[in-house]
Amino acid sequence: STHSFGSAAALGHGTAVFLVDTIKYSGGRFHFGSFAGNVILPLALTSVTVAGRRAGDWEDWGQIGVGAGAGLVSGAAMGLLYAILQPPDCGYTGSLICW
């Protein structure tokens, strides 16, 4: 499913970016704003997408699972690549402006 793939890819990407930023660039400091925007929101929207695709009887669980699984893996790979190659200017320091 294209819809499940896209929503799960956003979840995988956000999760990978959050983990790399937290572990590598922010010294393990947890930032709730980043967690909410990169993980919680995509997780909620992926859940709505998957439930809606199934409830509308547009796809069966197999189609949803394959699409979401592939999206999660490819999104995580792209998020990991992005987060490693594009380090943040100041991590989760609380600074309003980073130079």
C-alpha cells in the first residue's frame, strides 16, 4: 500500500533522526519536543492511516503489512543517512539561534 508505505516511512525517518540526534549529537539528552515531532506524531498518523485503510476495506492486512514494513525500513535507512551526513548546528542545547 502506497499510503501505508508513506506513513511508515515518515515514522522510520523520524525515529532514526531522533535517535541519532539524541545519542550522537546531544550526548544522550532527551528532548521531548523532538520526540513528539519525530516519533509520537508520525506514530499516531501511521496508526490512523493503517486503521483507515483496513476499516475502509481497501486493503487486507498482508498488503498493509508489506507496505508499512517496507516503508519503515526505507524511511529508517534514509533518516539514518540524513542524520549522520547532516549534523545539527547545536543539537538539543535549548539555544534559540544556532550558528
